[in-house]
Amino acid sequence: MKKMLFLGILFLSQTLYAQIPYGSNNGKYVTIKGAKVYYEEYGKGTPLLLLHGGFGSISNFNQVIGPLSKNYRVIAIDSPGQGRSEQIDAISYQIYADYYSAFIDQMKLDSVYVLGWSDGGNSAYILAYDRPDKVKKVIVSGSNSDTDGYPDGAIDAMKKWTPETISEEFKEYWLKDFLKLSPNRNNWQKSYMQLKDMWITKEVISNDHLSKIKSKFLIVYGDKDVTKLEHGLHIYRTIPGSQLTILPNTSHMVFMEKPTLISNLIVDFLGK
């Protein structure tokens, strides 16, 4: 039961937003390490980087970009191999963090805030550790530092995933939109397997690295999140001076279910 619940929520949480059009603000591309990475900008102020979840895109943040852009220069990025960004040879949370770091430098951003959801939050831990000179404050939601945060049985289930066994639900909610928007439409199997393999890799970031993070952190989970709340408590206790918020009656899909609440929490944490 736990395994099926995890997979069902995971598919929905990573794909429902894919049906919502984006690209409404003259999105642009920047070339990083030879790959074209798509991004959109909204508002003015301190740069706030938005890092989406796995099998997702900028549209994961559809309902919070507007409110956040009233206070910050929101810069939302499609991660390599996802959304409208080009594929790269290999991905991992560290590789993604390296691309985000290069993006900060290429855009000549003096300092940034970061908002990461799910996979985006996982890479945000690494980015904060690697770039204390740039990353000042971070909000992560539904993220984990290793696979101990997954529900029981999830890893064994994901190890069996292949392009040939992709579910009809996944085809409808993710693949259909991927084939429509992505420059990688003729090689979707590569992105699928890269993300799956990243998910089943044991460690995202070590406890030692978490304990040395200098950035200010707000760690958010829904009380019905797929990530174990005990795991979130461990991360909260490991990152010095971090803050922890558990949202009531909320699943992994914080940004769809409680957009006003999470937007207000972010503004309160970051300051105007």
C-alpha cells in the first residue's frame, strides 16, 4: 500500500502542472557547458531562482510565480533534459547544482535566494554548500538528502521502471507534454532513465556537508508528504540555524494545494 501510494502521488506531483502552458514572459536560452538551458524572468528585486521537481518544468511553480514576482526578480529555470532545456550526457543532483552555479555566474548575479521543490530542493542543498558566496537564503519543499527519506519499498519499485513499462497515466501527464515542448522529443527515453537512475542513487548530500552549510534555510513539508517527516526533521537538525515548517492537510504538491500559504511563508522568510 505504501509503495502504491508513493508512486501514485509521485506521478501526480511531478506531472499535473505539465498541462499548464508557460512561456508567457518571453523565455530565453543561455548556453551552459554546451547545452541550451531555458529560463523565464518575472519581477524586480533580489534574484530568486526557482528549481523545479523531477519530470517537471517551470510550470511546477505556476501558481506562485505571480505573488513572488511582486517582491523579487523571479528567475525560473528548466533543468537540463526537462521542460524546454536540452539534454546533457549525464545528470545527478551534483551535476544539476553545477549547472545552476554556472547559471548564476553567467547571469552575473551578485547574490541569490533559491526556492527548490522536490528534486530542485535536493540540488539546492548542494548548491548552497558549494556556493556560500552567492546563495544567501534557501527554501526547500518535499526534498531529501538521501533515499532514507523515501517510503518503504519505493526504491525496489523504481528499479523496475523502463521506457517499455511506462504507465498510461505517465504517458498522458508527462510524455505527451514532453513530446510537445521539449527539444529532446526524439530521445525522451534518455531523460526518463536519467531521472529514474538519479532517484535511486543513495546519497544526495552527506550529513557532513549539510552541517557545514552557511546559507539560511527554510525546510517545508506537507504533513502528508511522500518524504518521511522524520527524515525532514533530521535535515532540520543537521543544517545549522535552519527553520522547519510542516503544512497541515498538505501533500507533496505544496505549490498547487497551498500556493497562498507557501508564498506568504516564503516572503516572510526572505523579507521584502
